[in-house]
Amino acid sequence: MLRPTISEIEAGRRRVAADELAGFARIYGVSISWLTAEKPEVPDPAIELAARELAKLKSEDFDKMLKLLRTLRNSKAAPK
């Protein structure tokens, strides 16, 4: 999706199509209801703890952690 499109959506000058909304949810790893604020999600304490700990990392360590998480996610998605 192009930056101007995102800017138009954020400014309220463009509506988001259902498939775009689903794509955003997939990209950001959240539910559609969270994006639309229809139903607040109950925060997972483990996720909140992980976020607090990740925020304490140095930039280079944070980048390494993201790389590790991507590797884990990709290995999980690959057929065995």
C-alpha cells in the first residue's frame, strides 16, 4: 500500500475496503475488531511483560530479537 493511501485513510478522506482492513490486521498481528475499536481486546499479561522487556533493550539487541522472532515464525510456518 502506498504512503499517500495511508495518509488519506488516516486523515479520514478515504474509506478502507474490507480486504485492506484484513490486510492491515494481518500485517500488524492484531484483530480487525482491535483496528476498528469495535470491541476492546483484553490485554495478555505475557504480551505486556514481553513488550516492557523489549523496550529496555539497546537498539542493536532489539534488532537481533526481531530477527530471531522472524526466524521462529518462519520455521513454524514451513511444512515439516
